Amino acid sequence: MRLPARQRCHAALTGVVALATAVVLSAAPPAAAAADTWTEVGSDRAEPLTESQGLTSVEVPANSPNRYTGIGTIPADVSGRGWNHVGDPDASYDGHYIEPYQRDSGSSKMFRVQKPDGSRAEYVHALSPGEALNNSWVAISPDGQWMLAGEWGTMTRLLVFPTPGVNSSTSPSANLPQASTVHLDHAVRDVQGCDFSGPTTLLCSSDDPAGTLFGITKPLLQIDLSAAPGGSADVSGHVTALRQLPLRSSCSGTFETEGIDYDRRTGTLRVIVISPGFCVLTDSKTYRFTRS
């Protein structure tokens, strides 16, 4: 995994007042798929420190605001216990909100759950042999029972867990076990977020800086699963690179793509992209696109 890069982002955002550029994208379709286009419908300003890692729409309770994560959203008691990085969150369709956390070292990762009634609980997963420490994102399946997460670096799998706090097999007093695996037919690199856009379709943001896997850097990926994830049965995933994520800024340098959200109520897709250098302060808007 590429912990130095994650720490680089953490250090940059704590060293200067940083603003995320949340960019919602239009996706060029894969050759074998029906042609979809994404039309821009507006934009919003991203807030400093609190919208730089991830975002999700929340359906329950009704009229809930969108949720964001960043260095400024980590509670003091959580960071005081070493959980100093939060990734891209997700919310189940019944209103459970989950944030992924990691430490700089160790043998576990943590998922912090907020129930619809506002109560919270933490679920710790002990790393399996060979599992990367990084905990960049979570994606909850449409049925709510299963949660996907990924590992940093170049990977050919996604991890499947019972959804903490939703699946009856989980408990905050017990290790959260890995249930199964999604085996990808094409390697992915530095995935920063995924979200379900349908029962067996994921949209993912990749921070790939090299561009050697798909011929483009920072791609928006689509992963089509052979079946809905669940239980101990592994599934396969077909990976397609839809397009490069927008890298627009008044500054030149290294961009960093972050979390992703698809709101099924409105068909709105949003993706965070951090502008380089000083332009994290000036190029911060949340662009919203819908499929047409």
C-alpha cells in the first residue's frame, strides 16, 4: 500500500488550510455498453478541512444532509486512540452511516458506525495475512447486509464484510471478519472510493498516478460484479475505465482524487479531486452531474 502518499495528503491538509475540490463527473461509456452522458447541473463550494477525503448521500432520516469526511471531521477521542485517518464513507439505505479509519501502523482497521437514532459504535477488523493496512473507503450493498472495502496500491481484489451494525452477525465486541472476496479481472491502483450505482455495479475513483493500467491517470472506473456480494461466496468483477477524472486547476502539479458518491434518488454522481499546491485554497467547487 502507499501509506506515504496518504500521510502526504494528511500532512498537507494539516500544514495549510486545505480545500477539497469535489468534482462530479460525466462518464464516457465503455465500448460494449449503452452510451450514457452526464450533464452538469450546478456546483457548490467545498469547505476547508472537512470535505477533503470522502462524501456520501444519506437517505434516512428523510431530508438528511450529505455527509463529508476530512481531517477536521475526526473526533478528538478517536484520533487520540490512534485512528488518525478517515476515508470515504457510505450510508446504507436504512440510514446507517459508516466511516473507515486507519492508523499509521498496527494490525487492524476500524469502521465507525452511526445508527439512524444517532448512537455510535466501533467495529475493529484484525488484518488477515497479507492484507494491507490502508482503509480508504467503504461501499454498502443495496440490500444493506454487505460492505465492500479496498486496499491501497495495485490490487486485483476487493474485500467483502458483513455490514457492521446492520448485519446481525456483527458485534462491536467481536472481530469484524472478512466474509468473501471480489476477484477483479483487471488490476486497479490506488482506489480512493467506490459506491454502488446498482445491485451489481460499482463506480470507483482511482488516484492512479502512473496511467499504465488503463492508459490514463486518475481514472473513473466501473466494476460490474458477476453477482451481488453476500455470504462466503466469492464473486468476480469486470473492470472498465470510463474516463480520466477532471484535473482542472489554475495551478500545475499533482492532483489527488478522493471519495465518490452516487445518489440513486437523483441519479447524481460526485467525486472529490484535490487541486495541487496553493490552488487547494482557490479551486474548490463541488460539481454535480446527472445522467441524461
